[in-house]
Amino acid sequence: MALSVQQFIKLANYYNQTAMLMSAICVQKGGIPIENYSGRMFAADVLEYIVEYAKRLKATGVAIPADVARAIEQFNAQYARVKNHTTPTQKPIYEMSLAEFEKFMNI
């Protein structure tokens, strides 16, 4: 995939729509905090991808508009806040028992 500002904007829009959907799901599940929603790990992965894409885009020397540059900085700041989040038990998912996993996933 060729790196481009337009592709970055599409990725950013996708992430923003995903975040809005996650917020709506949290409300429908009784107002659970977003920090306790199991989908936050997926959102963090998407955010990491966007941050890495932006780094590569900057490295190519492509002219980045000022508003897109501000969005890149906002994504970087947001990713810095969530990159070290773990599960509530501080265990990776692959080390959880089935009961722990079901509780974590709100099943």
C-alpha cells in the first residue's frame, strides 16, 4: 500500500467511527466505563497502526497539511496514554482461564 495523506485520513476516520461505536456499546451495556470494555484492545491496536502509519508517512517527506499534522499529534498523545494498558488482572489474554476470560469479555 502506498503511503498517502488521503489513506491516513481514511484510517483516522475509521478509528473515530470505531471509537464512537464502542462508546455506544458501552452505554447500551449499562454504562460500563470504556476502560472495562473488552473491545478497547482492538481499538488500541488500530490506534497503534495509525501512529505507525503516520511515522512512516512523515519519513517519506510527503507534504502534510497542518490540520493533518495536528491530528497526527493528537493520535500520538492518545496512543501514549493507552499503550501500556493491560487486562484488569494484569494478565495477557492467553494466560487467562476460561472463567477469567469470560469475565473480562463481559460474557
